[in-house]
Amino acid sequence: MSETPSLYVRVRQMAELLRAEIKEGRWQPGCVLTQPALARRYGAPVHIVTAAIGLLREEGLVESRSRIGTRPKAAGETWDAPDGVPQILHIECTVRAHR
């Protein structure tokens, strides 16, 4: 019998770790991190981080954008552009404001 945790368990553990980082303020709203950066930070495979991020996204804790990264959701902020503002411009301004 293998001592290596199953994929399901590893994804759940990573989600718990990331959830704690958010709730304890170590990963703050607006702080954009890529999945490869999170994988390096926690020494986990990218596919585990990707699946864990998916769970957190389903819970409404984070939002992700392709080629940009993932960030904890902040009250009153979204990557969805206001009417009349091109999506890419809105995202660039949002990311720049939090650097």
C-alpha cells in the first residue's frame, strides 16, 4: 500500500493551505500570483495547485485570469470591466494598482 496521499487528498490539502493563507491575511486581496509561482512557493506540482485553485474559485474565494494569475477576491473589486471599458484595459489597471 502506498504512503503517498491520493491526488484527491493532495488537492484538498493544497486548497486548505491556500484558504488559510487568505483567511489569515498572508495572501491578501489584490495580490496576483501565478499557478507556477504558487507551486514553487509550496513545493507542489502545478496540476495540484491548479485543481486547488479551482476549488477555491468554486467557493468564491479567488478569481483567476488566463496569463495573469489568481488573486483572492476583495469586496467591491472584480476583474470584470465596467460597461464601456475594454476588459484588457480594466485588468491591466487593476493589476498595476496592486503592485
